[in-house]
Amino acid sequence: MKAFLIGITAWCWLTACSEPAPRSSVFSQPAASASVGVQVVPERPVVWPQDHASHPAFALEWWYLTFVLSDEQQRQYGLQFTLFRFTTNPPYDSHWTNGQQWMGHASLHTPTAHFYEERLAGGGVGNAGVSAAPFMLAIDNWQWVSANTDLFPSVLQFSIQNDVSVELALTTSGPLIAHGQGGYSEKSASGKYRSYYYSQPFIQASGQLAIGPKQGSAATAVKVKGQGWFDHEWSSQLANNDALGWDWFSVHLQDGAKLMVFTMHVKGEAPYTTGTFITAHGESTTLAGDALSITASGYEAINGQQVPVEWQIDLAEPAMHLTIKPFKPGQWNPGRVAYYEGRIQVSGSHQGTGFMELTGYQ
Amino acid sequence: MPRRLWAIQHWWLMVRTLAAMARQKPWQPLLIVVAIMVATGGLSSVSLINAGASQGELANTTPGLLSGAMVVARSPEHSITRADYVALRKAGFTQLIAISRDSGPFRCGSAPASGRGARDISRAVEIIGIDTLAMANANLPLARALADAANSTAAPQPIPGSVSSVSAASPALVSRLDCPGGISRDSGIAIRPPTPLTQIPDNTIVVPLAAFYTGNYTLHNRPISALVAATPLSPRQQNALTRQLPVHLKFKPPPAIQQPGTLSDSFQLNLWAMGMLMAVVALFIVLNALTLMYRSRLPQMVRLRQLGVGRYSLINALLGELALYCALATPAGVLAGVALTRQLTPTLSSTFANLFNAPFVRPSPLLAELLLSAFAISFAALVVFFVVPARQLGGALNRRSRRTTPLNTAQRLCITAVIVVVNSVAILTADSTLWALISVALVLLGGSLLIILWLPGFTRLLVRGVPPDYPLAGYVVASTYAFSAKSRLAVCAFFIALSANIGMNVMTDSFRQATKSWLTQRLAAPAYLYSATPPSPSQVGSNITARISYRGYTQVNGAPVTVRSVSDDKTSQDSLALSQQLPNAWTLFSQNQAVLINQQMALRQHLAPGAKITLGSVRVKDQVSPHHIGPAERIVAGVYLDYGNPDAQLLLPLSVFAPAAGFAGVTALYNVDGADLSALKAFGELYETSALITTSMATFDRTFVLTDALNIVTLLVAALAFAISVSVLTLDLQPQLTLLRTLGVRQWQIKAALGAQYMLLCTATAMVALPFGIGLAGIFIYQVNRFAFSWVYPLQLSAQVLISSVLFSLAVILVVLLLPLGRLNNKVDLRQEGAG
């Protein structure tokens, strides 16, 4: 038996089949000094359009857009635009900032290249924030603007490191989806970790990507269109060192249905898996317990860590067996908060595409 | 007896014999160990000092954060508002970072500014608040470090019970300030002791803007001072920004004098060369130490061979012993070097800050790296020793009677000719920076070989030349001759250090003289105005003559070239230093038939006056100049000197830039005496030419005085190694010295005689090093600089520089030699000799 264990250990060491490295909390650093903040409670459902705006009383919040796009030559792109808000707890009152911090992430994956930029801004300065009427989200000249209080139709404009400029017109073909219980979304079996969480999975995007001005030549502009997914989530509980990260998937199935599933990893608790299945008509069902399983099936070495990038997702109802593979290797966002964010290919019982976010592997 | 057992017995006998010899004369191995320690310690120290200096501002090619372009209020009555800042960032000018300045009062320690007991430091520092979060977006080391410091929760709270802010300052200021208890302001939260960061101007402490605006410090009573560009703005971005600015703000371009050009590259190359030089010197020192040991062991080795010990056993045992000394001494030397450098860091910091006005960053020693390089040097010396002297040992052990015949003069002349030819070919055929540096190494090694070849012969000539009436002088010269053969390698180390010192001094002096002369000639106007847009005639005034400079871009033979305007009048002709030109250069230039090119372009494209080039369209402000739509053929009328410019550049007449477009940001002002310059001062940055030259030369001096310091360290290490050699060899002189004492020679006379013979050796070395040093300077200027930076300057020989270099080096070695000579015990110790 001892020889067997030694053999297995040696084989694993040689073939790098080790388990992923221990997780570390993804937002613990920026939010380490955050106050506890207002707690997420089930009695308070999500209300639109008011909740599109910022919730500064909560420690952590994000507005997350991901797009699966293709150009006229059917070249595929994965695009991400995110604005995070953190409540910090500075030991002094400042006339410059209000204790909030904003962080923007923009990422574009072409089949051969990755463009990424991170931006930071102090809250209260005026160059970053989210307003509800009309809806406008911005950090410097990265802007997502609507003409009224609704999120859509709207225009998204941003650039990445002077290499890429993006301009997309966004419309929708389905309703907003509140996850869990009216937007009250539990992240752990004990219910200790929870957030308010809603999505817009029916985004239709069309516009233009201009790539390459830095090279000195004129930028190559390509017309693109595709599907998008929007998440808005806020919480105080997740800004905690014990929240170790999550494996999250958003899937656009070929028949028009949508699927959001995730496994949350919390220190001292078993991984918690849940999700939402959304029909092509916008009817949603919360998935939990034995009806859903998410299993890692393949790893990619990123920065010396084994990151699970291939997955098997199985649903009991509706019956579904999905194999998730990354669109390309190396879909890693190397910012202060580093994580995996990448486009995926979906095969198995259903075909589709989407995005995968893996945190806590930095 | 089995053969293997027999061999082991012999080996054990050898080990015991060597151990007994080491016990009997412990000073010999100890001095060898010390020599290796000095070499590896010196190597580590130079590496660390090098690292510390290269992290400083002078080695940075990017200008400091606060010395670049910025947006400021047009007049003191106006100020930059937060709305201005937000509007510009939302318009896409995300390079702009808000800063606010505070000039005090501040005090060292926790006492309030008005309190007693705390030291007032208001005169010494200015506190600047920076929007650190916005700056973190710029991918700059300083931005990252500041943002990390600002966001760090692990930073210490040095003022118990009080709220305080993180801060950063230049390393020089941090060492000068000495405020372990932090800094207090009359309002706003206290400031923790600053973290040292380069790229921050001296006398400046940086804090996050959020911490700056606390207490009574508000945007109303201390408005935003400037929006600084964290990363350089392209000309297109500058123009867009200028158009976007509200009327109460103006764009201030970066001062041209603070653009480092290739000065920092030159400095970095010098630092690298210093490191390599120290490595070579260390190699020679270790090799010398090993050879000295071999010499002291040789008689016993021969006796053991006569007793039947195998030749290979003897060689292996000796190599094993020497390897053991290397293995012991090398890490000890590295650790001693690291410890010494760390101990000296406060001194180095204050020296750099006070004497050189430059920061010295406490280097973090990468011990593994230092150990690796030190072991590489030690064992390389061991390998060289094994290849050369140990082979001689093999021969000596085989047939003792067979002695190596010294080379005769003809043979030495032949070898000298070969060395000269090889060096000449290397120098003349060098066509890249690497080959130029290799030719430097070859010259140094060739010089060392010449020293080894000719030094004993030269001293033997002296022996013959001393009249028999002067016995002590005869002894000095004869002893020098004997000593020269034994200490050749130590002399080589000294020769290399001295040649390099002379070479660097001559090169730096030539560069300095050329730069000063060029600046004086080029900056012909009494004042220069740096501004975002050209001044209007009303701003200039009727009495002042303004010459506006324009710029554009073009291509010559497919390579990008910057274009600048120049007037063709007499003033311009006098101020433009042409190194080569056609007789009718200015006539052709005025007729737009010819161009003037800088030396960088001439060397890169192999162009000389009279050559024809195909000039592409000249683009001014992204528009093709209507006066120059290419391609068109032009003659190269002249080549002008353009020190420090990394780019190829050519000059075109002003007519190409008409109507006025492509303002280069600088206006030369003539007839300014007595004129009212207040309008111009409000419009841009106004510099008097004398101040510009002074600032430029001060930057130059700061840069190269650091390499001088490193050079002196190398010289000191070489001198120390020489002194150790002297100590080892003096041990062998005891019988002779005793005899001299019994003959009535006084003790001080003996010491003076010994000192004289060592100084004679060093002077002879210096005489050889002098031409080699000048040659090295020539290679540095005409080869290394030419291939690394594409510009050269004339080699200028100054007797003062040469004499001071040699005298200083001799003074260093004399001071170091006084140590072993002072401790020399020339009393008779016959018991020891008898035992030996």
C-alpha cells in the first residue's frame, strides 16, 4: 500500500497531475479594510431600474458584461467589460474621495491575441461611478450609456491600452433574470455567504472593434456582432477572506436557452453548487442539489498553477450533459485581482458558447 | 600492496604534508585566502554598488514623474478644479494625474507643527499629494510602488494612537530626512516615514491625494496644482489636449533639458563596463594568489617527488589544496563584501546625496547570484592556473634539472608584434558594440601580456644601469627585478585597473569638454522659451527677436528621420557646429537643394557630405508639407554634432514649414536685455542660456562622477591585492633583510628600500598603462560610443587629467603598501628560518 502511494505521488509529480493549488480569496486584498457593510437579506428583493445603480452601503459590487462575438469572416472574439466597486474603510475622512474605490477591467481575446487593461479610480472624485437616471456606467472614458433608466438599448465604448477600441450597440431579446429568490442568491450551503444577483442573458450586440493603432499603422476595424451576458451583483459577505473563489459559467445554448451555474468555494465548508436555467422565452428555474453537478475534467498550467479549464456540467432537469472547453489557452486576466475569464465552447448533449470565470487560483 | 591502497597512502601522505606546511607557515595560506577574499569581496561590493547606482534616477531612461509634461493654470488667479480633471480624464486623457502641493509648515515627529521640540523641516521638503489610484493605471514602476504603498494595510503606524498616511520620497531625501517618528503638518493627518522610491524629485515627499486633502486642507484653500502626464504624450495627443483645454488652463511641455537622451544609456554602459572590469581584475588577483602559493610549495613538492610520490598525486594534492582555499575564501569574501556594502550603505547614500546629488538605493543582494559569479571567477582562475603554472609544475617534477629557458628579446619582440597585430585587427574590424567591447578586453589582455613579457627585462636593464657605488640602490633594483617575476599577475591586475581608470578619465573629460563646447555654441541665444504653442508677436514684444523652431517627420532610405527647422542666416550658421561640410553647404541649403544631417544619421546610414539621399514627404503635424512632397533627391551638405540625441535627424530650411506649422515647443529669444519678460514667463517656461548650460553640465557631472567612484573601488581592490602579494613575497625576503640589518642598514632604510622597489615597479607599470589608457579612451569614444549610440566626439588629451590619474593611482597604492611595510618585522628570527 505504501509503495502504491509513493508510486502515485511520484507519477503525479512527474506528470503534473496534482490538484489545483489551494485557493486564495480573490477580493480579500482590496476589500480587506472594508467595513462589514449592509447585509444581504431574503426579505429585500431586487427592484429595477433602481437597483441598476450603485449600492455603496454594501462592501462589494460589480457590473459584468461578457460577449461572444464574430466578424464578417466568422472570426471569433471573446470580450469582457467589468466595473467593480469596493467599499474601503480609510482611517480618516478625506475631502478627495468618499472611501469607495472603482476598478475597471477590459479584455479582448482574438483567436491569436489578448488585450487587457485595468483601471482604478477613487470614489467621489467624479471620473468613475454608476448612475441610474439615465443609466450611465463609467470609469474615465470607458462608458456604458443608456438614454433612460433602462439598461438597454445602450452603447458601450471603451479602449484597451491604445491597442483596441470598442464600440457596441446593445439591445435585448428577453427579460432581466433575478437569480435565487427574487435576486437573493445564496453562495454557500449554510447561507452565510449570499448576494443580490440578477442578469440579462439575452443581449444582442453589434458594432466595431478597431485593433492595432499602437503599431503605427491605421487600426484594423472589423464589424462584429454576437451575444452578450450582463451580471450585476452586490454583497458584503463575499468581501471576506473565507470566500475563496468560484467557478462560474454562463452559457448561450444554440436553441436560445441560457444557463448560469457556479460552484462557490468557502473556507471550512463544502463547495456549493447552484445555478439558473433560463428558457429561450425567459422563464427561469433555480438549479440546486443533486439536479446539478460541475466537475473539472482538464487543467491548464497558468503562472505555475494548475487551473481547471475543462469541465463537465450535468443537469437532471432539463436533462443536459455539457462538455466545456476553453476557446483558446491562456485566458487569464493578470491584474491586481488576477483571475481566469474566457470564452468557452460548449458541446455534448447541447451545443453552445459562453464564458467561464474561475477565481481564487492566483 | 594493492596499487589502489598504495595510491591512497601516498595521497594521505601528501595531505598530511600540506597540512603540516600550512601549520608551519600559516601566514602563507592565510594571505592567499585573504587575497581571494579581497577579490571576491571587491567583486561583490562593486556588483552591489553598481546595482544601487543603476536603480537610481540617473540610470532611468524615463524622466521622473513630476518632470514631464503637465497641465497648469494659465495664471495664479485661476486654478484647476476637480471638474477640469474629471472632464479631461473622461475625454480620454488618462495619462493626466492630479497633484497638489504643500510647502508647510512640517515637522519631524508627532508634535503638531506649531509645537515645540519637533524639528522644523519645512525648508527641506515639499509635500505633494498625488491621485495614486489614477496613477496606478499607468504601467510605471513608481506608480505601482506608490499605489501598493498607498493600499498597503501592512505599512507600519509609527505614530502610535494617531492616524497617518503612507508616503514616498527619493532615496537621497529618505536618508537625509531621518524622521523615524513620521512628519506632522499643521492640518491634515500625519505622514509616516517615507518609503524610498526613485523618480521622485529631491526635496519632495509624495502622499496619496486622499490623505493630502484631510483636516483643513480642502480643494478650496489648496486647489489642484497641476495635472501631470504619468506617461509621455505623443505630439498628436499634445495637440488634442491643447485643443481640449479650457481657457484658464495651459499645457506645459516637458523641459527639453530634462530629456535624458542617451546620457542614461551611456551611464548604464559604463556601470556594466565597471562590473566587467572588476571581474577581470578579480580573476587576475585570484590567479596571482594561486601562483604565489604554487611558488611557495614548489621546493617541498620536488622533495616529495624525490621521495617517490607520484607526479599526478602531487599535482592533484596541490590543486585540491588550492581548490579548498578557493571554496573557503570565496563565500567568505562574498559575505564580507555584502556585509561591508550594507554597513557602508548609509555612508554611500549620504555620499551620493551630498557629493554627487544622486540617489543610492540600498541594493538587495541576490546572494546566490553573487556567490555564483564569485565562484565562477575563482574556479576560472583555478582552471587557468591548472592549464599554465601546473603544467610547469609537472615538468619540474619530471626532470628538475630542466628549467624553462627565458624568452630572448627576439622572441619577445615577435610575440609583441603578434599582440599588436591582433589588437589592431580587432580594433579596426570592430563593427558592433559587442566587438568594440571585445577589442577593449583584448587590449587589456594584450597589455597584461606585454607586462608579463617585458617587465622582468625592463627591470633587469635597470639592474645593469645602477652603478656599483650605490649598494642599497643596487639591492633595490635587483630586488625589483626578482620581485617583478614573482608578482607579474598582481602587477597585471594593477595595470588593468590603472589603464581603465586613465581611459575612463580621458573619455569622460573629452566628453565633458565636447559637450560644454557644443552646448555653448549651439545655445547661441541668451534665452529660450519652452511652450505648447508658439508665442505671438505681442507676447514677444517689439524689441525681442524670436526664432521659432519647427519639427516634422520623414523617411530617408526607408528609415524614419526627425526633421527640424533651421534658419540659414549668419547667427544660425555660427551656432550650428558642423563636423564635416561641403564648401558651399549653406548656399545649397538655402536653395533647398541640400540638407544638414546629424552625426547619428551619418553614421547609421554611412553618409558623408556630398552624398545624395532620397527624402520622403515631410509630414508636419500629420500633414504633408506642401513645400516638400517626396520623394525628392537632396545632397548632404554637412554633418552636425548632436550629442545625446538617440534619433537620426536632419535640418531643413524654414520655408518647408511655412505657413508656420509643427511648432517644436522651443523659441530662441535674442535681444532680451532689459526687456519685459513677464508676458513670456506667464506663457511658458523661460530659461536663461547660462542656466540651461549649468543645469546640463551639472547633470553630466552627476552622471559620470559615479563611474569614477566605481573605478576607484576597483583600483583600491587591485592595490590591496598587490599589497597582499608584497606581504607574501616579503616573507621570503627575511634572510636578505636580516643580512642587510647585520651590515648596518637601518630599519627605516630597509623599509624605504622596499617601498622604493615596489613603487618602482608600480611606476614602470603606470608608464605602460598611460599609452594603453589613452588607447582605451580612443576605443571607448570611436568604437564603443559610435556603435552603441551612433555619435562620437573628439578625443582630447589633457596633461592635468593624465598626470592626476597616474599620481592618484600611485598614491592609492602607496597608501595601501604602507600597511604591510609598516608592519614589516626585519628583526632576525633564525629559529624560524632554521626550522624552515
